[in-house]
Amino acid sequence: MGLYIGIAIVSCALAFGSEKTKSTVSGSRGKAASRLFMALLYLVLFVPAALRQATGNDYLRYVSFFHLASVDAYVPTEPGFNALAKLVYHLAGYENYLLLFAIYAGATIALFLLAIHLLSDSFAFSFFLFMAFGLYFQCYNTVRYYLALSMALVALYFFLQREYLPFLALVLSAALFHKSVLVVLVLYPLCRIPWKMGQRIVFTGLGAVFFATRSFWLKLAVKLYPSYEGSAILAAGGSITWSGILRCAACLILLFLCLRISGHRADDLAGPHRFYANAAFLSLWIYVFASFIPELSRICYYLTATQIFLVPKTLELVPKEEKNLKTGLTFLVIAAAVLYFAAFLLRADDPTVRILPYSSFLFSDLPAYTPPDQ
């Protein structure tokens, strides 16, 4: 746990240093210093991710997937994932799963940092929330999913700019690694719609209908994910994700407060801010009314990940005349985020997460793995 806290503190300090240097030091020196901070930030995130071994609830399962994909055996993963495993193992001359995990870590971290740079009004603040919400550390699990998520966030930049060709290219490329990313083709346009209060009420009512017809939607989920059929995941059913509900609700409450302080209404929001606000509302809707769907976070994270951009943008609604109030709200947000991070770390050794204890191939060997069906 101490390692993860250290990574969070050092990386946030480097992110702040990059932003501060860029804004205070003019000319080429400022740009060079900012790039140095960013390079160090990338290394702080990449090195522990690349050196890990058997850290993550599905690490050994992915080692098995890599092997099966490399020998053209059946594996319930996407063609991009399979092709990359086969290519890396062929070039390495042996089953170098450590290199594959490092490639996924390097690409995912780079894409997340790029997305934060492109989409955030405050790189340092959004990066702090990225770390506090556990997004970085969760990259240690389900590596192909988080690669797809990072690509979806970069694609969001092009979607908001109405550059649809690069948006589609990125989403379809991400689908080669995790097909769940295709939901953004529906979710992103929904979040762009200028919802009125009456429409939100109707949509909330439809949520009750959706929940009442959950048997149909579960059958559809099995068709989309055949590996669910007969699995323990499907047998266990979905469950209410209280942390997700609380986070979405907190973001919407903050938005409501800042709108009241500024004298604006939700209908006045436009562009990216409206998108992020709608994403928070829609993700709350999914958490409440679609809680029966197994592994619901795979859908919601495409929406909740944008909260790292929503919060800084929302605080900017507070007028300059209310400087003390804005400072107080910012402090409360930071305190809440730190508490959220602490709660995340306290359950990081849970079998469903299992990013603690941290283990590296520098100090330990890979434990034996028995596939679930044996």
C-alpha cells in the first residue's frame, strides 16, 4: 500500500509541476521543463506497471489467454488481442508475457495522459482525480479493457470536435481489443443531447421499465458475451455498485451547487460541459436501473471516466467574486477524492480487485495457474 501511495503522491506532484512550469516559465525553457516533468510522470506510472507480476485479479488468466492466442487455440478474446499476443511471442522467440504486459501498460498509460491533456481544462487537477478514483491502479486488471477505455477517451476528444472519422477509427480499433467499447457509439451521442428536465424525468421512468424486463436484457448480454453463459459471474448476478452511485451523485450535487452559485441552469450548459454532466446522469441511471447486468462497470466506466474532466470544469462555474467559496469547494472535492482513494486502497486486496500485495518478477516467480474449467 505504501508503494501505491508513493506513486500517487509523486505522480501528482509531477503533474502539478508540469502544469505550473508551462504557465509560469515562458519560451522554450518552459516547454522543455514541462516535457521533462511529463516524461518523469510517465516513467513513475509505467515502471511499476511494467515490472509487476501476478498483481491483478486476472493476471494469471491473461497469461493463459496469451498462450492460447499464440497457438491459435480458442480463446474468448478479440482479434486485436490475439494478433498482438501471437506477434510478440513470435518476435520474442518464446512466450514473453512480461513484455506483453509492459506493452499494454505503456500504451494504456500514454493514451490516458494524452486524453487528459486533450480534454481537461486543468491537467494537474484532472490527473489528481484520475489517480484518486483508482483509474491508474485498475489498469493492473483487465489490461485489454483499460486499453480500450483509454482509446475511447482519446476518441471522445474527436467526437466533441465533431471529427467523426478519427473518432470512429479509434473506437473500431479499440474494439479489436475489447468489444464493450462499441457502446460509446450509442452513449456518446446520448450524452451530447441537450436534455430538458422533463426528458430526464421520462428517461428515469423508462429505467423502471428496463429493470422490470431485466430477463430479456440478461439474455441479450449472454449473446453479446457467450463466455457469460453458465459462468459464476452470471449465476451471481449483478449487484448495486454503491461507490459508483455515490461518486455520480456527488458530481451531480457539486454541479447543482455551482450552477446555483453562478446563477445558471443546467439547460445553460453547452459543449463538453453538457456532455460530462449528461454522462454523470446517464451513468447514475445505469448504476441504479441496470444493476442486474454482470460486470456493469465495463459499461459505466466509459461514462464515469469523464468525471475527471467534469469536476474541474464545474468548479470554474463559480464566479471570481466568490473566490473564498470556490477555494472551500475545491478543498472539499480534494478531501472527498482522498477519502475515496483511501477506501479504494483498503479493498485493493479483495479477490475481485487483488492489486495488493504488489509483486514484481524482479523478486518472485510466477505462481502456478489452473484454468477455471479444470
